[in-house]
Amino acid sequence: MKRRILMCIALIFLILTPILADDLEKMCGVWVNPDYEGKGWYYAGKMIIEPDGTWIDYSRITDTTHMFKGTFVINESWHDSEGNIWYKVTTTNIVHPFTNYSLRRVNNSGDILEYVWDRNKHPNEINPNHINYAIYYRQK
């Protein structure tokens, strides 16, 4: 009986792993927003998200010295009926130690990343009018 349970758990893991890896891959990459260049703490002109669970923010798109960097964990991901991928993400900044919780969405064509972050919990919605809203475009 225990063996069957373990086999079922292993099968579920194998089925879900490619989905999670694919969702991770779609969030990773170089994301830019020229409107955020030089705006300081909360907005980076360029953000690089790596598949190894690290991220780096640069004040300007052309900068080679980072503003912030850290790690992230995808706590949950799902697809909506329009093909967008949603993520609940926890990020830790290692330059100025603090943790943020964000709700992120990569659009169905994979070229727009939007998110809202909070210091205490994952937000429930992405609202462009929220003070902690950000939008980025995949750098080509």
C-alpha cells in the first residue's frame, strides 16, 4: 500500500514538473521599461529574471552595475482562460534585505509582464492604479 502511494506521488510530481518548468521559463528573461529608467528604488529600467531563482534590477536599461539583486520562489502558478500565466512569487532582496510578495502575470504572447507587490502578503489582483504596480516588456 505504501509503495502504491509513493508511486502515485511520484507520478503526480512527474506530470506537474514540466508545467512548472514551462511556466518558470515564460517568466524568465530580460524585461525592460524605458519609463522607469532612473526612477529609483521601486522601479528598475531593466529586470533580469533567471531560471535558477535569481533576479537582478538595473536602474537604466544600459547599466552594467546592478541596483538590486536577490532570489525568488514561485509559490503558485496557473493559466487563465485567455492563456495568460499568473504567478504568486516571493522575492528576497539580498542587497537591502527585505522580502516582497507579488502577484504577476505574463500575457499569452509572452511579451508583457505585469505585477503588483506587497511587503506583507500576496496581492489578490493586478490593478494598474495600485501604487506598487509595474509593467515590463520582454527585451528582444
